[in-house]
Amino acid sequence: MLEQTYVGKGVIVHVKGPVVIAEGMRGSKIREVVYVGEERLIGEIVRIEEDRAVIQVYEPTGGVKAGEPVERTGEPLSAELGPGLLGQVLDGLGRPLDIIAEKAGGPFIVRGIKSPTLPRDRKWHWIPQVKRGDLIQSGDVLGKVKEGPIDHKIMLPPNIMRARVLETYPEGDYTIEEGIVLIEHVGGKEELKMYQKWPVRNPRPFKEKLDPSELLITGQRVIDTFFPIVKGGTSAVPGGFGTGKTVTLHQISKWADADVVVYVGCGERGNEMTDLLHTFPKLVDPKTGRPLLERSVLIANTSNMPVPAREASIFMGVTYAEYYRDMGLHVVLTADSTSRWAEALRELSSRLEEIPSEKGFPAYLPDFIASFYERAGRVKVIGNRDEIGSIAIIGAVSPSGGDLNEPVTQHTMRYVGAFWALDKDLAFKRHFPSINWLRSFSKYAPALKNWWINATGHDMVEYRDRAMSLLQAASSLEEVARVVGEAALSDENRLVLLSAELIKEGFLVQSAYHEVDTYCSPKKQAILLRTLLEFYERAKPLIEAGVPMSKIAEMRSLGLLRRLKFVPEKEFEAAARDAISQLEAEISSLLAEVR
């Protein structure tokens, strides 16, 4: 966050935790950034009463007292957008944590530190794309610089509608503070730099929002096949402690078919965030073989940091995502967790003495959740270019006690297209990802029928429906078996249970730490599921012919089918054919025995 200009001053009259009341603030605006106290702590105006302003402070307010000054800036909380974002680890206000630690002189963050998001001394190789006399409009590309694995497009900011290029500076190495293009617009002449600022709570504009039609490939079978998310889609991942939310988000960040990853750690425990900061930079990008951090932005805002900064971190992260989307890139934003963000809203609401709603949350909680998820989407970007960018938002939810009926989870369900309910019972059985197939859903699955056919040649929607029917039937039979025992079930029902177990073990369970099984391509998913479904279809005639279920359960081909997922991609299709061939041979042998 860049330090902003002073436009006026008030004085503190009341301090209540992170909420400060100042008077002498006539002329100030809602959501205006202010500097509070002698140490100039960063805050934001949330309420105005005549010449009094209620301010939420993003830093600890211990020791702040009445009579200290409050400086106005006249500007809202904004994000710095430009080259240098990728590879950074930032706090909830966009300040680089390494710079904060350096200025603090130790591992403990000292309040009042100001630091811009983007490095001022680093030079970037500027390649201009416009020339003198060109007429340009919002979103047009002025030039490019290389940032990690992507071509970073320097664009005309959305708040400048039209302009004429007066001068383009020659190709070469520049810092972000040096001018690169001189333009003329209704506001007069202006020298543009490589970076721009944008208010974090204002969605960046686009030409048109497009229908979801392209799978966001995550390489995780239970997600891609059963509960898919599309490019530009939204999903929630609710689950209690130990159900695997963090590993699931890591897998998606690593393997998702996206150009840029934005990871927001919002209010998580310090030890979890520390583990993330140690492990994430070591993750290898499977696309480039380079560190995944080179195309990622990490925002770390732990639970012991001031509560208001949690809210800011969510909107800061989605603003970074929109900026890269406007370049025509596909972005994945993961937020862990939105429950901690909602708890911050609850605490601030109580300090502001607002009337509480269910479970003490403010009545506007649904609106805040919606304002976050609705910034996702697959869009045509602004400017004279026919490009499409997208943001997929995946938010972890941490319901107290794993109760999915609590307000944050229930309101989130209203605004997301996919819902991956993590189950502690599955996690205790070492079934990972522990996504409960009976409580989860995806509104995108039917719309992806043509995508699967075009991409793999298989009708995955049909396979999914058949598999879900088996799993649901097995769930009902398991309830009966708990009462009367599995031995009391008919052979037809026992075959359903065996086939469902084969799908669970051979398809739904996936190891994040196995060299082969950590990622599964769409084509491998389609062939694998079709092959496992073949077992049920081919085994049904055995039951009708009177073959005992005990002999079917002992078929050696079952072991081959369970292990198919561990076969590398290049050898997989041949291995699947061999497994089916052995299954057919065993079926023929068993039929011959009873005839």
C-alpha cells in the first residue's frame, strides 16, 4: 500500500479496540483512508455523524489516546497494480512482509510501518505497443514487460475513457516510477507509469460476462468429474479441523489450469500460515518446472493480526485477481477462510453497536459474501482487443464444530456454483479428498457435457450420473446393513456395495503425495471411470446366472481395477484394456462353472 496524500485533520475523542471516533472530520467520505494517532496507523472511515467519523483501524490501537490527530487522505483503500506483484508475500493491506520485517528489525511486526506493494528500485524491460498519434481507450495495451512466466500487459487505466498518445518512450529498462507514455485526455496531459491504483471495493469493469462453458481442470477426480468448477466459477470448501481444506487448496493452486494464482490466508492460525509460507515457495509449477510462487501472489493475514485487516485482505486479493484477468489471463483465487473474515465483520459490528442478526453476525453478512463471490466470472476484457479472461474464486469455510447449518456456510451456498462439503468421518477413514458425494453439488456439471465430449471423446456427464446412482444406492444399503448385517442382503445388493466401494477406492480416493496419483488428466479420468463402471455392468449377469457373490468378490481383476489410478498417463489406456480383458476372461470362466 502506497502512502497517500494529506488533505485534512481531525482529533481522536474515543478509542474502543480497533474502532476509533474522531471529530473535526467534516467533509470526509465513507471508506476514506485516514492515518490515526501520532504513529499514523492506517484506518478507514466506516460511519459519519455530522463532523464525527467512526474509523476502523487496521493496526493495533494499544496506547492510542484521545487528543491525538487523525489525518485524512481523501482517497479510498486502494491496491497498487503493476509489475512486481507476482512472487510477493503481502499482508492484508498489500505491504510486503519481507520489507516490513526488515524495517521492524526483527520477526515481530511494528505498527505504523508504511511500505509500497511494488518494488521501486527494480527495472523492467519495457516494450511499447503504441505510437505517437494513436487513439486509445480504457484497457488498451500500451506495452509489455516480462514478469516471471507471463507477459505483463501495461494497460490504460479504466478511469481514463479515451486518450491520444503524444509520446511513447523507447524500448528499454525502466522502474515503475519512470514515465513510459505521455497522453492527452479530458483531464489534460498526463505521463503514465507502469503501475496504477484501484479502489479494492470497486469491481474493475469489463465488456461482457460470458456463460460458464469451460472446465477449470484441477486434476482432482472427485472435483473435475463429480463436482466441477468452471473457469470464472465459484466454489466453497466447508469442513472442520483436520478434514483437508488446506491440502485441497494447495492441490488446486498447484494443478489448476490457470495462469495466475492468488492465495489469501485470512485469519488462519499463525502456525498454519507459517507452514504455508515455508511449503508454498517450494511447490514446483508442473507447467514450467520453476517455483509455483513465480506466478502467484500470497496474502498472509493471521488470526493474531488486527481484525479489520481480514476484511481488507479479501478485497485486496480479488482486486489483484481482476487486474491479471484484465490482461486476458485465467486466474484462480483461493481464500482460506471466509469464516474468519465473517467473524471479523461480527466483531466490528458489535463494536459499532449495530443490531445483530443470526449467531451475532451483522444483517449485511449475505451482502458482503455476495460482493466477494460475484466478482468472479469469465469475461470479455475492456479495450480494443478480443480477449477473454476469468477469475475462479474458491473459498474455504471453517464452520464451528463442522456444523454446515451455521450462517456463513448457508449464505455462501446461495452464491456459489459448486459446494465441496468435507466430511470428518471420511477424513478419519483416510479417504482424501474427504468430499462427501451426498452433501456436495455443482451447478456447472450439466453445462460441461459438450466440453467433455470435445476434450476427451467421452460423455462424462453420463458416466457421472451412473456412478452417482451407484453411490447413492450403496449409501441406502449401508444403512440397512448396519441394522441387519451385510450377510442378510441379497447378492444383487451386495454387488452394488462392492461396485460402489470400487468407485470410492479406485476413483474418489486420490493421494496428493503420490507421484502419479497427485494429478489425473481429464482423459484419464473418463477412461478410468468408464472402466470401473464396466465391472458392475459385466458382473450383473453373473448374479443372474447364480454365481455366488463370494466368488465375484475374489476376482483378481478387482485388484487391477483398484490400482489402475496409479498407472502413468502414457501406459494407462493399455493397462485399462488389459484389466477389462482379464475381467472378461474371469467372467467367462465363472459362467462356464455354473452352466
